[in-house]
Amino acid sequence: MPSTPLSEHVEALLADATVLPIVAAGDPVLRRPAEPWDGQLSDALLARLVEAMRATMHAAPGVGLAAPQIGLPLRLAVIEDPATVPEDVATARGRVPQPFRVLVNPSYEAVGERRAAFFEGCLSVPGYQAVVARHERVRLRALDERGRAVDEEFSGWPARIVQHETDHLDGTLYLDRAELRSLASTGTQAAVERWAQPTPRAAARQLGFTLPGSD
């Protein structure tokens, strides 16, 4: 397979470290639609990239990582969530364990009209969180790393992860969809504990914003 600028970029990125630096908000790569995958990397190089993205996601730690977050304008993301949270949080947010998945050229569409709002953060926007209302259920279409079709419905927190990571590939950050009155620092334990409830109802009441379905 002939070398391409993208493959050269990936080779250079993987040459230095297994855990890759995460690009922060303000970098243009996070604000441009990513290039669709059409075989720009060899199978071996794609496998190395996927493993590096998985290691980087674990190290952060996070439950998803899109290629633009490591500086690659490629329509590729990985997700994985052990869902190690208290039972009341898991129940309120619909958070269930998700195995490691590779999403190539993903897109999603809403299933039904229900929306759910919860605090959300991003590895590319460190130090903050905000409430985002998202579709409660979505249909994901993508390919996996072997080119096999993925056509699956997700609900609850897994649906949120799918939407968050796919948005990255469209140049969208979670803050673009957030209720900005909810923006909160995660810089201190006190700030984290204040809004660590299973739902953001207390935050909505005290910070003065409306949650979906409570108009």
C-alpha cells in the first residue's frame, strides 16, 4: 500500500509513545469535520492506531476517544465503559457496561423523541462539566475495524457516549449542546461533590435552568 500523508502522520504519532497526547479545545482539528475512512491506512497500521487510542482512553481515563482528539482528522472512534459507578447513578443514567468497540465512519439518528439531560465532560475540555440534553435512544450505523457493518440501537448512557464521540467527528464539542448555566468546574473535590447526584435536578434548581420535560 503506498504511503499517504495521513499514514505518515500516524506513523510519526505512534513512534513516540503508546499513550498519546490529547488535543485540547481551541485546536482547529476539533472544529473540522473528519475525513471519512476509505482505507487510508494499512490493516497493520490501523490496528496499531486502535490499540494506541484504547490505551490513551484508559489512561485519561475516559469512556470514549475520537481520532481528532489525538490530532487525526479521521472518522474513527473507540468506546468502552466498565460502568463502575454506584447503583443509584447507574440506574438513574441508564449506565451499563459496554465492551470495547471501534467505530469507523459512524453516524446516528434519534429513535423516538425522548431526551435525557445529565452532566457530561470531555477529555478535550479538561476541568469542566456541563449538563447536556441528548437523545435517550439512538440508532448507530458504522463499520468496525474489520469493515463489518454495525447497525445497532443504544439507550441510556451508551447512547450518550455514541452521540458524544460521533459529534467529535463532525467538529462538534459537547459545550455546543450544553446548558451553559450549568457549567461547573471539576477543579476541586467540593465542586465535584456538589453536583455528583445521580441526576442534575439540584443543579437545575440552584443554577436556574430547565431540564427537558420539566417545562
